[in-house]
Amino acid sequence: MGNLTFSEKRRIPIYDDPAQINNGRVKVNYDTCTGCGFCAKACPADVLFLENKHPQMRPPGVNECMGCGDCMAICPEDAIVLTKGYEYTGYFKTIDRGELLLPRL
């Protein structure tokens, strides 16, 4: 998560409902993006990086977006939106392991 301050980390949501998580790709509105870099620091999968003061996604296969929404939540300009959901069918076998729990901090 990079070097985020406590107040910056507080802006990242805790998803109590798994339906709130949207897997996919990151779309950046470069007209409103200020290039602050919070999204790249907050990305736990290290998918985002800054190039010419604008966030870019790494190529598919290098790092995959988990769709956690941390980048979208921490953006002070609301310039990031998650799009294009993943198709998990054929990649993962679904196993019922009980109830999802919140991550430990």
C-alpha cells in the first residue's frame, strides 16, 4: 500500500458485502486527474503506475487487477472508475468455504 498516511488509509472502504466488490479494469478520466499518485500507492496488486504524472495499468498477464476499488476510493478527484468485469468461469473452481470475514488490519 505504499506510504499512505493514516488519514489517507481511512478513505479506503472496508467491504462488508462481497457484492460491493467489482473486479475489472481501471478507467481514468485524465481531464480531472491531477497525477497525485494516491491510486498507485493504494493498489495492493501493484497494477497502477504513474507515467507522465498519469496512472496507467500494467499489461494483462503482468499483474491482474483484483477489483478491490481502493484506487477509486482514495482518488480525491473521483477520476477513477472500475470497468469490465473478469470472467472467472474456466479459471477457478468455486468451493464453499463458509462465510467471508473482514481482513485483519
